[in-house]
Amino acid sequence: MLRCPHELIHLMERVRLMFPKLSDDSLLDAYRSAIRLGLDWEFVRMLRSEIRRRCLKLPEGREF
């Protein structure tokens, strides 16, 4: 369990560094799942940024 906001920031930075290792399909699946599960907006934004960086089409569905 995270004890403070700094731990969350550190965790999200580590996750962001792992994005390039995800396949395109896995990245899009992660985005769809994050939207469906209502995960943290900042996490969804990071996924969306990586999708755009790769010039992939955002899956249809709810946008922020």
C-alpha cells in the first residue's frame, strides 16, 4: 500500500518508463481497461500520450 503521494509519483514514473516495452496491442488493451475501470486520470493520460507518440489510433470510447 502506498503511504504518501510521493510514492504514487515514483510508481507512475516507473510505469511510464515501461511503456516502450509494451506491444502496441498491449498498450491499447491497457488503455481500454484503464478507461473501463475508471483508473486515475493521470495514468490514463500517460497511456494516451504513449499511444499518440506511437501514432496509433485511440480506441473508441470515453475520452477525457
